[in-house]
Amino acid sequence: MEREQILTEIISTQSLPDYEAFDTLWAAMTKAADLVQGESECQRMESLFEKLSEEEIKRLLKDGSVDSLIFLDPPLETVIVDPDEKPVEDSTMRIIAKVRSSRDSDPGEALINLVEILGRINDTCVHGLKTESGSGDNEVLSSARKILYLLCILAISKLN
């Protein structure tokens, strides 16, 4: 029954504003991951995504909303970066570059990095973008919402 409830939540986001839909979808993805074995939330998410076929991942990564997000103008990293973020291995800019460079050669790695970007959008933007904001912010949430919706539908389809 839990799977059906999560699917209903996912589908219900179609009529919500972007920020509410993103919040609801992120929560639904987390609930779906909770139905998979793993010690931590991160491990459960990875286990959930490991259920996706390479072809499904490639199809998701080729969706126009992914391009809209990772090739945003102004760049996404300027929108979601923490002002105190240092240029280290896990900086937003490097993670976006990893998605761009690995989506054809290593789709699984690209997906993990894309989910990291979505997580950063969740952590840094979604609550701050509930108010009137620039079109770049709206484009971020609109694209992120579409990606997360597709990812949730794929993930929930893999649960027994």
C-alpha cells in the first residue's frame, strides 16, 4: 500500500506550483528510498537508483529539463552555490561539470551527480524561492521539478 500512496503523492504534484511540487517530490523520493534496504538515507537512495536500467537513466539524462538545468544562463552554480563554498572536489560547479561530461560515458555516475544537484537545490533554493523571484530562479525550480518527477516515476516503478 505504501508504494501506491507515494505514487499518488507524485501524481498529485502536477497541479502544484513549482516550489510545492519540488518539496513534495523530494519527500516522495525519500519515502520511496525508505522502502529499500540500506543503513543511511544516502545508501537507500543509491540502492533505489541501482534498480534503474542504464537505458532508463540515459533517457532521463537526455530529457530537455536536464539540459535546461545544467546549461542554465546564468549558470546554475551561481544560483545555488553557498557564498562560503570553497572550490573543492564536491563544489557545485564540479558536480555540474561531472553531469555534463559523464552522462553519455557513465550514466550511473551522471545520475548520482544529478541527484546531488537536486539535493542542493532542495537545501539552498526551494524555501527561498517561494516568494517572487527572478526568472532564473523560476527556471531552476521548473526544470528541477520536471527531472524529479521523472526520476520519482522511474524509481517507484522499480519497487515491488
